[in-house]
Amino acid sequence: GIADIAVLVVAADDGVRPQTKEVIAYLKEKNIPTVMAINKIDKPEANPLRVKQELADNGIVIEEWGGKTISSEISAKKNTGIDGLLDNILLVAEVEDFRADSKREGLAVVLESHLDPQKGPVATVLVKTGTLKVGQDIVAGLTFGRIRKIEDFSGKNLMSAGPSTPI
């Protein structure tokens, strides 16, 4: 799998929808540690309690109700609770003891790729483990080549990229 930890976002004014139920089933099937983010708590019609009950009805019981899933009440729009959500993600990573070896050869997951008229073949990747470096030979399926340039999400040039880095 591509994700070590999932953040499941449910709108506090909307609740658990059919597509949310599909995601919950997938996360349970793949046994992916999950952090809940109950979003839009700033809206007058927000009902986080109802969302927690609907989650419990679908097999995700949050910690404050005696379950194993950490949850955060957030407002992405007002930037409320985001620090707590990030702390919860780090806590789950620590509990699960997720570690990556930055010294080994780089292994990344290709999220998308395209042929750019100026740059040539371009791939957006997430480094899983190890370190990718400019000049390094790479293989992706039946395609091979050499890393000519690494850019971060903002377009800044990097010489290398370690674990969990989107490039």
C-alpha cells in the first residue's frame, strides 16, 4: 500500500456518506491505522456528536468512546484544530513504530507521470524509503532512466529527497 496512516475526513454538517462507508471498509480490509478528522466544526449546523455515532455504527469507535481511533475536530477553513490533528498523526506513527531507512537505495511510489515538452518525462512521486538523488539511475515498471532534476511541491530544486518526501 501507499499509505502508512490514513486521515479520514468527515464533514461535521454532512456525516457519514455512502462513499465514506466504502473508504471505511477499505481501511479495515487493509488494516491501515486511521486518524479521524471531523471537519467544518465552525458551521452552525455542525454536529460532531452525530458524526461520532455514525462512525461507531460503521465500526470506527473513537478513543474518547473507548475505541482505538484517535479523532480531531477541525475547521480547515478557520485553521482550527489542525495542530492537534498533526500531533495525532505523529502519535500514531510513533505507536505503530513507522521507520524508514534514509541510507538505503530510494524506493518511491509514482503518483502520476506525463511528458512535458520542455522538461521531458516528469513523474510526481512519494519517497517511501531510502533517498533519491539527482543523477541516480531509476526503474519504473519497464521504463528506466536517470534523475535529472528533483523539485519539491513548490518547484524548489533539491539535490536529494528522503523518506515521506513528495517530489
